[in-house]
Amino acid sequence: MKPLIAVVAAGSLLFGALDPPNEDVRVGGSQKDRTSEVVLEHSKITITGDVRNGRNDGYQMRSPCWYEPGLDAEKMFEQMSDPVANRGRAQTDEEGFRAFIQQFKDKLGQPGLWWSPAYNSGDRRGAACWAGLEQFVFVPPGETPPSGITFQELAEIARAALTVPEGKVELNPDAKSYVNLPTFVWLEGVGDTTRSVTATLPGVMSATVTATLSDIRIDAGTGSDRAEVREDGCGAAGRPYARGAEFTCGVRYLRASIDRPREVYELTVTSVWPVTVTGGADIQFDPVQVEATRDVPVGEVQSNVRP
């Protein structure tokens, strides 16, 4: 069983938190100018699964803020009118505090829940998005307010927190290749080829995203005039070299790298992890794609023919 990981910052709502704050755990990643980080503020959402020991692909949620359901009218009034918890506000502005409490008193006896805003502070848009929402919204039973958390957004939180193993690019020949010599390519250290993350809003709903390694893509670091790439036989993580094996996954360089920057080709292997979502509505995400690079010096064998 994977450990429970709370991805919630230790912030609290003004005049007291609706729930005790959880441990602050940051999940971040970047790739090709894409960056993302999951740091949930004022949220009760918890995350379990593969958020560590891997790499994030920079996925960002469409909206970095939302409302979450909280207490009913009676419990909310009891908490917000507590003179001990709100002593500072009551002493500073007694009249303003009474007006603040009145909004909760007005809802006593009515069915429904108070919703409050939360956001992902790892997204640079998060704080401004959160500031544009009302601090408290009372919602009748069975309804969701505009910007209220949905299954789609919960799944996006899980998707943003998901990491997959990067793997290490292995080659044969390893130290140096030569013109027209097949260079076998594969990934080592991938480990479990299935990774999943579950985001849960306790007592409300849960969304699980699962990524499964399907194949790799090879970029030789140069064009087809200088390299022939073979990918059809790579399988999920490439084909390690074996004596007598058919060359179906790798690169055959056609020209030496001596004229390239640093005199090497920069080979990139992208692992592709299609994503599925379970727990609610049918949602489609693009595959997780994580890159690993390796320098490949390519020489040229010189031969002399004597008459």
C-alpha cells in the first residue's frame, strides 16, 4: 500500500480554519519551458500515490482555484462566532465582527453547506485567482456553485501531481559509436511501468489517474541526412543489445560528429505514458512524456587501400 501524502499548505482561513491544516508537500516539475508545482492552499484535498521518486512533465490545471464544500449552517456559525478563536478580530473591530457573524447567523436552520475557496499556490496564477473568489458561499443541498470543485478539476490535481521514472539512456556501443554502426538504445531504471495518483476530497469524491509506459521515441539529435532512426521494435523501454539480435531500436549515424557542437550528437529518448482516469466522468489527458538525454560521439573508421 502506498503511503498517504497530503499536498496541502499549512495556511488557514481568516477567523479560523474549517479543518486542521495538513503537512505541506510540494510536487514540482519542468520540461521544455513548462513548469508546474502542486501546493494546495486552504484545501482539504489529499493525494496518495506516485508523487515522488519520478519526474513531473509540467502539466498545469486549467483553473488554479476553486470552491470546496465545508460545514453546515449550525457548525459554521458555532465555529465563526467562537470568541476565543476570534478574540483578535472581536477586540479590534467589535462592530465589524458582529456584522461578519451575522451572515452565518442568517443561514441557521437552512439546509446546505458553506463553501470556501482553495487554490494551487504552485501555479503563479493561483493567488490572484483565489483573491477573486468570495471567502464564503452558502450552497443549497445537491448544488455546486460557479467555480465549485468538480471531478474534472480533482482529476487535474492528480494529473499535475503524477510523476513517472525518468530512466537512464543506455547505448551499445556505449562510449563511442561509428559511422554506419548500429547503436542500440534502451532505458534502464524505469522500474514499475504503471504509476498512479489519487486525489480525494474526503466524503465527497475521489479521482485516480494512471499512467502506463507504452513506448519510447528516439531523437538522434540531427536530421535524417545524418542519422537513421529505428523505433518500430522498441517496445515499452527499448531493446538492450544482445549478440545476434536484430537491430530494431536505435540509431545508425551516417556522418561523424566532429563538426557538431562539443563534437557529439545529443540523443534524446522520450518515454510515453498514456493516462487513464477512473472514479467518475470520462476524461481524456494527453500522455505523460518525459525526456532523457545522452551525448553520443560518433567517429569514422579510416581505411587505406594499397595498390
